[in-house]
Amino acid sequence: MPESVPNIQASGDTVEPDGRPRWSWKGSLLVFVAAMAALVPTAGDFGVTWDEPAYRYSQVVSAQWWRQWAEVRSWDDVKAQLDPDALLYYWPYARFGINFHPPLAGQASLAARGVFGYWMKDFPSRRMGSILEFAAAIAIGCHFLARRYGPATGLAMAGAFLLMPRVYGQAHLLDTDIPGMFLWAATALAFWNGLREPGGRGWRVLVGVLLGLAFLEKMAAVGVLLPLMAWLVATRLPLAFTRRAGRAAWIDAAATLVPMLLPLGLAFVEIQLLQRRLPPPSQADLYFQMGTRPEAALPGAILAVPAVVWGLRRLLARWRPASRIWGVDRPGLETFAAILAFAPLVGWLGNPAWWRETMIRMTHYYTLSNDRQGALPDILILYAGQAYKYSLPWHNGWVLLAITVPPMILLAALVGVAWGMHRVRTDRLPLYFLVHMATLPAVRMLHTPAHDGVRLLMPSFFFLACFAGWGAVWIGAAVARRVRWGEALTIAAVLAPALVALVRIHPYELSYYNAFVGGSPGAWRRGYELTYWYDAFTPGVIADMNRLLPPDAEVDHLNPWTESSMHVFHDQQALGHLRADIRLGRRGADRFPHVVLLTQDSKATPFTRLLFAMKPWYASEPSQLDGLRVATVAEPTAVARAWALNLLADGPATTRADEPRAPAWIRDSLPILKRFWGEGLQLAPPLTINRAVFDWARTDPEGLKAAARRLAARESAEAEPAAVRLRGLMVPVVDGRADAVRQNLLEQLLKVRPEALDEAVSILVDRPDAVASVLTRYGYTDPAAVGGFLDRDLPDGRP
């Protein structure tokens, strides 16, 4: 159905009797200030998260480039600054390595560091970039709705968005997700204004600029194009086939869009050709020290050609204002043209590393983003008790939204959706917002990344908050007919429980689950991840580590899935937050270290599962999470016991066949839909136990204990059949050779703490069911669920 320009009542705008809006930017500025007041004081309450050290590193290096401009004294100095290798070195963004995102979010945080670093610590000052963008998103959303539907709707939206624990927590981190959400929201609002408001050309230009900035922020933020293009096709394209459009509109479209699309198409073809000549991103050396630097056929300046076409088109409109071709305002066409004109230009100029060797470096980034699963390591994800790689079942986006939004806000949003669909013939804005809100959960139904809880769904939360505002006010209007102050009381009833939940869970907002799934304890029991990003190692936990760890203590993860997260502690130590004498990383095989363990269920290994079930030397069990343990420090004795028990009890690796479940015609004709039957998902390997050892523990416990003592004492172990048998069960022979990895692990155990083998056998003999339960659950197991700590009868080393 073609759109028409709405009148004020149809569009939902509210005005004063004299025609002035009831809401101004002054009110929105107050909302922004209030949001900042709620956010800034807690900037330092969260632990340093997994990605923050990498983002900080990129900022520190690029800051050197900015500072060097103050020392430029000649043209040679300028050329040195703009040397291709210099730009690549000082802008470590958008390539395989420490930071594969473009620089926009990092540079915003770097600017925040420059402004707030004088009175805030390092990470909190850098986090101010995200805080400012979150507060700005709240303010623009409030302003947009308040001007159209009244202050109550805007304020209810602002409160709902601010008080969502997951979003509030994410906004306190040095990341790319909150900036991406802000750009998505701003682009969506500018797009609507550009299509609907008289004289909306500035908004249309802004859409193109914002999309370029989204490209500079992260590739996922460019996903806002999906709902924008869908809306243009559904509401504006039909106009092109009406008499009102006529031949003039087609001439304008062809004369404007073809010269824009042609250079962009050539650039895309060039990228495809370069892809075949460049090595995979993980093997690429963009300095080309060991190989020939490929030549690109096109310069980066080709990305500026559409902007030149835009300028010429505007000159034609000024020259021939009465022309039916050039002088007519066509918002849909002009919006699309603005996207083509400004997004590539802004995306190119916004990353200095792309100023030189543009096509080669953009090809690298395109390949890295387009083939993410092949280019980057697989990320394990825990969902409903099952571990997956890369992607999740089709319903994950909808389910995760349903269990991570405060219930009253979620219910108000559902009411808002019903209200919006009821009036869709007179007001299409709710339908437009629904398309945006549903885009990412719908995309997650396909084979797309789905790691780290809901942080990749941040834009959906913005639009969900808008629906909560509409729903709360609609319910409030009905209540107000019977109760004085009914509207205000209804909004308070929607927001107050969320405020209580937010205050109660702080600073563990990223572990929030709502009452529909039993809160955080219920979600954890049902197999959802308790925590995932090291925010649980709060400043208080770091202070406890400083106080309790012995001098020169060695600290490690002993987990191949979390090796890179040691940067979290390296940065803490470099900034003086973690004691300087603490040695990060295991220094030798002659001793066991203290092990730090985040309750990141998706990264659990057989060893860490067993270690979690041992008595912790230090445990962070915040009341905010009803005493669930989110962070652990294990001392060497427990580490040795878990090490030995892992050798004894963990079973051999097995594979899982992807059995066909979808109908044959689906597999043959529409294979993309196989996911709706559970096909095509990459499940983690099945968890197994060493049944031979378990059977031995059950049928001949004393014989197993004797074999362990003999092997630990190394007293003629090779001549003792039981000891030989036990060694063979712990170190299986594969293809005629003993498993080298497990052989090495056993030798380390027998060298450093052989008595741990005897202790592990005692645990297995006394609690075989508990050990099996721990090892066959993908996530970590609450010791209380298996009768207590596995080593509860053994001496501990807690402080």
C-alpha cells in the first residue's frame, strides 16, 4: 500500500493548542543528563571484560599517531605519517589479529579518555564513550516518541530502556555493541524523518552518513540496512508504478542511481578478484614482508564517485527547479541515493589505514567479516544445556529476549505491539519499529554468530523499549479512566520492578535473567550461561586476590578455551590494580599454579568442570546472584586433585552424526530451512566418561586404590600389572602410540604431587555418580546438586 504524508493526528503527533509540540529538546537534554547521572557513578564497578584489553591496545597505539601530528614540521613528516605501513601499524583495526573491528567505537572511547581521563581511572574513562552513546540513545528515543505521542510515552520508553539490566550493564563496558546500537537507532529515526518530514533532505543525508559510521563501527551494525531496504521496497517502490510517478521518476532514478551503482559495482568486483589473490585472513601479512604486494586495479577514490554524482544531481535540481525530472522531491529515491553517496565515502575516509592500499585492505576486512566462521576461531556457546559452535537453534534470539528483559517491561512491550498493529492503517510507525525490533532475532534464526548472551541483540532492546512506552501509556490511559493518576501509576508499575531488579543485581547485570526462567539461579540450572565476559572479576574480587594470594603466586587458567583472556589480568597488573609480584601464567611443569576460574559455562573443559566441583580456595558468591559462584580461585592442591581426577575419569573424544530430521523435500529444495528441524547446527562433541575406570572403581575399589598408590610411589610400577593397567587406562594407546598429551599430563602429576592420584581415586570410589554428573554436563555443576564438593572429606587449602 503506497504511503501518503500523514496529518498530525494520523501520525500520532501531539501538539499544544497553539500548534507547538508539547516536547522540546530541553526536555530531551534533561533526560540525557538524568541518564548520565544514573550511569557515570557506576562506570568503575564492573570487572575488566574479555575484549577490553584488545580495544584499549588499539586505542593506545592509535593515540601515538594522533600525538605525532603535533611534531610535524615538514612535508616529509606528513608523508611519513601517511606512509602505508605507518598507517597500518598505528591503526590496528579491521584486520585479523588483536582487533578485527573498524576504529569508530575505539576512537570514541579514546576521545572519552582524553576528556575524562584527568579525574577517572583508565578503563572507566574509556568506558565513558559507551555511556555517552547509551545516554544519547535514550534521549533521542525519548525525544522522537515524546514529540509524536506525548511526554508520557517518551519518558516511559526512556525509563524502560535505562532500566533493562542487560543493556545497563553493557553500556558500562568498552565495547562495540552499545555504539552499534546507538548508530542503528539513530539511523532508523533519521530514515523515518527523511521519508515523512517536509524538507527532510538533511535527514536523508544523515542516513547515508550514519550508515558509513555504522560500517566504521562493526559489520553487524550495517545490518540496519535490512529493515531500511525492506521498508523502502514495501512502501516506496510501489509508487514507482503509479501514474503519479510517471516517466520522469524513472528517468531521475536511472540518471541518479546508475552512475552511483556503477563505480560501487566495479569496486565490489575488484574486491572479489583480490580475494582470490590474497591468503586467508589468518595467514595474511598486510605488510607483505614475505611476499609480493598485489596491485589493485582501482584506487580508493572510486568510493567517492557516488558523492560527486549526488552533488551534480543537487546542482541540476537548483538549476531546473521547475523540471518534472530534476525539480521534484522524491524522498524514497533520494534516501537510497544518499546511502549510496555518503556511506562508502564515510566508511573509506573514517579509517586512516584504508587511505592507502584501499582495495587490498578492504578486501581483507570483507573476507574476515564475510567468512567469519572460517577466518576466526570457533566460539562455543551454551544454550538450554547444550554447547554449540558459532550458531544456535533458530529460536535463540526470541527466547533470549524473552528471558533477559524485566517481565513488566516485556509485557508492556507486548501490549505495545498489539496497540501498534491495531492502528497500523492510520499510524505506520509502530509497524516500522516492529520490523527493526524483529530483524536481529529473525537473522539469528539463520546460520549467524550467536555468542555472548544478548549483547549482539542490543538494537532490538531499543525498539522493545519503545513498544514498552506505547504499551504502558495505552494501559495507563485505560486505568486513568477509573483511577486518578492512573497513567503515572501504570508507568511506575512497569518501571519500578525493573529498577528494583537493577539495583539488586548490580554490578552483575550481564548475568540477569527474569522471573520467567526462575531468575539467574533458574536459568543456570536450565543450562543458560551464568557469566561470560569476566565482568564478574570486579574491583572487589581483584582486591581480594591482592590480599589473599601468597607472595610471588603463579596464576593461570589452565584452559585452552580461555588463554587469550589472560590479557584481562595483564592489563590489570600493568595499571597497578593487580599486585606486581603475582606471576601471570604457569612458569614451569615443576609446580601447579593457582587457577582463576570464571563460571563461563560454554568454555568449561573436563578439567575445569572437576575443578569447579572442588572446594574453592576463594569464591565470589555474590548475594546479588543468590549466592551463585561466578568467580573462583583454586589453590594448587585442588588443582592437582582435579588434574588427577580428569586423567582418571574423562572419557575418550567421540563424534556426533548430524542425523537428517527435515523432510526430504526441504533438504532438496530449501536446505536453508533445515535449521528449523535442528539440522546443520554444530554441536559440541558428546561428553563421556572413562567407563573402564568407573567399572573398576565399582567392582574392585581396593584394587584400584592399591594400583594408584603403587603408580604414585613409582615402586616397580612397570612390573605391577594393576599399575600398568591403570596407566594404560589414563594414557590410552592410539595408533600404536601412547597419547603424548595425556602422557605428559600424567608425568607432571607424578612429579609435582603424586599423592593427588590417590586422592582422586578416593573421590571416584566414594562419589562415582557425582563425578559422572559433573563430567557429563556441558556447563559447570553446582556442588550442592551432587551432594557437596567432591573433595569435601579431604584437607583443603582455603585462606
